[in-house]
Amino acid sequence: MEKRKNILLTGGAGFIGSHVVRLFINKYPNYQIYNLDSLTYAGNLENLRDIENEENYNFLKIDITDAKAIDEVFDKYQFEQVIHLAAESHVDRSIIDPLGFARTNIMGTLNLLQAAKRIWKEDYTGKLFYHISTDEVYGSLGQEGLFTETTSYDPNSPYSASKASSDHFVRAYGETYGLPFIISNCSNNYGPNQFPEKLIPLFINNIIHKKSLPVYGNGDYTRDWLYVLDHAIAIDLILHKGKVKETYNIGGFNEWKNIDLVKLLCKQMDEKLNRPAGEAEQLISYVKDRPGHDLRYAIDALKINKELGWKPSVTFEEGLSETIDWYLNNEQWMMRVTTGAYQKYYQEQYQ
């Protein structure tokens, strides 16, 4: 039997993290998974109800900006590997509160790096700091080209600047102290359990309630879309088979202009809600663009495909259909999130 591992996963109550936690809990019963999350507005323990009583699952309510608390849990549990997903991630919020993004994404990452360096004491056998980042650190593309693992960083928003800085610190700890690390940069995630400030769940909810669908600018901004379950599988592969000090780009091979995506979403929603064709599309409205809005992101995911054998399991149309079905079948989840009622779950379950 494989040696028991204590693995710290930060941000595991969030959208991507909850899917990674569930995958690891079910796939690796001999791993002790410690889900560390501060439960800010986007952290929702209801996302993990189905596995919260498993013997290999542990929840730690801690903020990564609390250096003392981070040191204490590293001392107590002697984590061998870290999967670092905790981050402030919404660009619009970063424009309003750039200092908050710097505290969490930069200083929080530094606290984790310092704690790992201290307890591992240069005995790095079996140790790994896996840092999950974003394609937004690369800046904006023109009409052609793809982001590769060697693309120069050129962040344009406070969010992407904070993630770029955290990426640089992870690499610096690898080069300066020998800390074993891997970094992955992913494209836009979508799927079940996503907080409804993001485009797809926001618009699904708005269509259900026949509210406006606000599209920035002329809707020509282009993004690559990655189904969250495929991302979780990629994280699993990278942790177990990726090469130390390497970077892996994870993309869905799904480039869509925002307006084309919204129209596809409207079409599928009309069909699933048995509404007249074109009804949802009438809700589209164009709103003032946000500052520093990058024109296009597109990921070249050939490296992870060739080296680790990963590729998306669904087309965007299939993944979007499954995502819509999940939200339509989980209206109580959406109601509790949009009203804030989900935030009571921690007190009810753990206190």
C-alpha cells in the first residue's frame, strides 16, 4: 500500500478546490486531505457535504494571510505536499480592492512558502509545493497566437498582477532555497458549484428569473473555457506525474467570444426551460467596459497533453449543457448562495 501522505489543499471550499478535494478524497483513501479555507464570500462548505464525514477529510478554517496560524498547522500536521488554490480571483473585485488581492494572493502565498521551507528543512524527498495560477498573468493576445509555458508575463489587472507576483515568488523559492515546486496556469473555469459572480452561473440565474444579461463592451472579448472537472483531473495528473520546477498550461481548447458564448447559453436555456426560441437572448444588454479589459486569452495545452496524456473530456457545448442541468437541479443551492444563507453552514456544522 502506498505510504500515507498528509496533503494540504488551500481554498478547498471554493469552486475549483471543492472538485479537487472530492476527487482526492474518493480516489486516494490513504491520503489525509486537509482542506484549509477562510470561508470568504466564495467559500462554501455545502459544496462538500457529500464527503465531509470521510475519515481522510479534515477541514481547517484558517486565513492564509495569518502567518502564525499557518506555521502552527504546518507544525502540527507536517504536510508533505501543498496544493495551493486559495486566492482572490474576481477581476472586477480586484479593481475595487487591489490591496486585498495583494494581501491574499501575494502575502498569503509567501506565508505558505515560508512554512513549507521551514518544516521541510531542505529534506525535499517526496515534498512538493504545487501552485495553481491563471492564464491572465500572460496579459492580452491579439487575434492570433496562444499562451505557452514560456510566454512572458504581462499582467494588466490588479488580480493578474497579484497572481503573477505569487508565481514569481514560488519560482524564487525554488531557485533560492531549492524548494520543489510545480506551477500550472489555467484558462477560465466553468461548471457546477461556481459562485454566481462569474459569467456563466450569473447568466443562468438571470435567465431563470428573466433579468438582464450585462455584456461588457461589444462582447468581442475572447476566452478559452475549461470544464472544472477536467481541471481537477489535470491537477491530479500534475501532482503525481508532473516534473518539479516545470510549468503546465491547462486549457480547454475552447475559444469563445463572450457574445457567442452568451447566445449559446441563451439557446440552451430556452430549450431546457421550454421557453420560446430567442426569449433569453432578448435579455442581453451591452454595458460600459471595465478598465484594463484584456481582449483575448488562449491556452496552448499541448505540453500537458504530450507529457501527461491529459485532454478535455467534453466539448464546450457538452460541458455547458451539463453545467446548466446542475444549476437547474440545484436551485436551493443557488438560492442559499445568492441570499448569503450558505454562510451559516460552518456554524451549524462545526460549532
